[in-house]
Amino acid sequence: MTASNDVPPPDQPSRPGPGDADSPQGDGATRGDRADRVRLADKSLPLFVLREHATDYATLFSRARAEVGHGQCLCQTPALRLVIRCSRAGRYHLAGWPGEGELHDPSCSFHKLASELTGRDAYSTEAIHEGDDGVAIRFSAALARKLSAPEPAKASTEQRDGRARRTVGLLGLLHWLWEEAQLTAWHPRWRRRTWWVCHARLSEQIAGCSINHEELTEALYVVPPFRKEYARRNTAAFETFRITRLKRRGDTQRRGLILGEIRVVRPTRYGVQYALAHHRGALFATAALDERLRRSYRPAFSAAADEHGARRIGLFLVELSPKGNVRVLDMAAMLVSKLYIPADSSHEVVMANALTDAGRAYVKPVRYDGSDLVFPDFVLTDVHPHSYVEVYGIHGRESYDQRKRVKQAHYQRQGAGLIEWDVGDSIPEVRRR
């Protein structure tokens, strides 16, 4: 599996322990916490055990699926149902029961916001289909092309006449991965989030998923976290992806996806190169493409974001050039906070950091491909009912002011709690009262 070749086996003596902030468990609830436990058939187990050793528990998964029909999450009483999925490769994993994500404890791995607070709801089941064997995604771009034929047309991700979207674009895929891996959420019960944690969660999420009828684990390379003892393994994993996934086969040029943190963008003789954190190689793009991407994802490339410890995540559509370089065809970029929480501006990065430092539990709603969707900037999940956070960073634009008034009126009608920050003023108190 290209996304997780760096994750050492359970008996690896140098593997970080459960208390290590760089370990995959470092972002979860403590091992004894009910929000981290599930029941399969008649056995109660920590979730991280089932995630890390799913193959060892295949018989238990199968028995629970046959006898009960579902798993159970123990974050609440009575327990909540969990979907038991089995990929075509025979790997089992658990997923939240449709429509019940909001019922889980905010610290639970299966907690989700209500459907009206995510861009996920704008897609048809043709675009994102969830079945017993996993999730099938209909991606808007072709993952292969005939060299002797014209470039295949990119399928539109636009909504027409109010109908649901039938394909998922690059940004939609990036947001889906982040949201499903629960990387849009933060809870003070969790420990420090690192790229190791992000990689582990993303690897778990893509297992059993397909994209345009191909295994997502084969089409997508998630850059593994660098550790000196695994450097050779990581290099070999990427070389395998580069050759087996991207190398031309006769008249067919294959394409792939690379997901990682953008460390720096450097000019080259013919354009730019993107250097990724934890990754030794570089991705190359034309100057024209880089300029277009900077216009499309202006917040992610703003100089202001650098001042607040922000990070940049890129999901790249790539192919090999005739000289064997990894060439970028398109990209979706996402600005994130120091804990990898998505943000729409540098001001939102400041707010996300403040909420984290204040010990708040919160979620960042993401739009997917729906650039016109309007959501709260953040949802505070440590109060019931949830309250909201709005960051106002634009002045003198009538359309923005109108949207601001509409949102304020909506919150007032709901009677919802609201923290507002006009960035021209000092940041307000965000601690829970």
C-alpha cells in the first residue's frame, strides 16, 4: 500500500510508544477512554488496536458482521452502531453509521457534524458511493490517457439546476480525505497532532476506497513522515509508486495523486518546483500553472500565513515527463493551522491556534468543491447545542457585508452562541465560560 509503507510493523522495537507525541495514537483519546473503545460481537476493544491490527481480528469482524450486522461504539450509552466494511482485498475496517455522526462524543473518532455543515452533502451517490466493501469515488480527472489521442476532457464538478454533483474534483477529494480522517476536528483530550498522525489517519481512511474503479491505495501516494531509520524504506516506496503507477505502458500515460505538506516553492529554468516536507524528491510545474494555482488558492500562498505557523497541504495530480521527472498537471492547496486544521485565511489560522490554546473542542466545516457554500468559520463542539465562531477579515465589500448580516441573523434566529472577531480589533476571549 503506497500510503503507509513507512508505518513499521507492531513488533518494530524502535516504533514510538503510545505516549509518544509522534505516534499515530498521539492524537487520539487515552487508551482507557470509552470514546476510544468499540464492541465487535461479544468483545470490547480499543479502536486503535483494531485499526493497527485489522488482519489479526478478521475472524472477529466477520463474526460481528454475521451475528450482529454491525459494530458498536462505546462513546455513548446506549452504544451507537458502526458500519463494518470489508474491502475487495479482504481488509476490514469500521465506519460511522450514516446520519449518526453527530450523536457521538466530540472526542470520538466517529463524531461528525450535521450534514448541513459540510460540503459532502452536495454530491450524488454516483460521485461518492458508500457500500459494504468501501467507498467508490468518481473523480473528475482522468487517471490515464492515450498518447495518440487528444487530452480527455475533465468532467465538471459544478452543480446544475440544484442537482447534486456527479463527480469529485481535486479540492473536493482533499476535503473529503481530511474530513473523513477527522483532521478537520480538534479536541483537548487529544495529544499533539503531527504529520505522523495525519499520515496514519489518512492511510486508514483510503484503505478499501476506490477512485475511477482503481484502488485508491495504488493511485494515491501519501508522503510518509520522515524518520531516519525508515528513510530507505520511504525512498523505495516512492520509487515503486513512480515506476509502477506513473511509468508509461505502451501508448498509455498513467497518472497518479500525491498528498503532502508543501515546504517551499522554488523557481526553475522552466517553471517551479514544489518541495514537500518529509520528502526528498521534487514535483515540477510550469510557471503558468503555478500562477493559476496561486490565484485559485490565494490564502494558502499568502505571505501573512507564514507569520502564524501555518502550513500548506497540496494534493497533486501528476504524471512522469519524458525525462522521468514528476510533472504536476493540477493541484488543490489547503491552508492549515499548526495542528493541520483547515483555514480559509491567515486570520482563521490565528483563531484556530487560539481555540486550541484555550482548550476548546471545535471543527472546521469544509466546502469541498462548493466554493459558494456558506458555513460558520468554526463550530464549537464542547457545548450543547453547538456554538459558532466567525472571523471577519474583509471590510468595505458589499457582498461580504451582506453575507455577514445574513449569517448573524441566522444565528440570532437559532438562539445559537456566537463568538465574533473583527480582525481590526483584538482577538476576543474564547475560553469556555
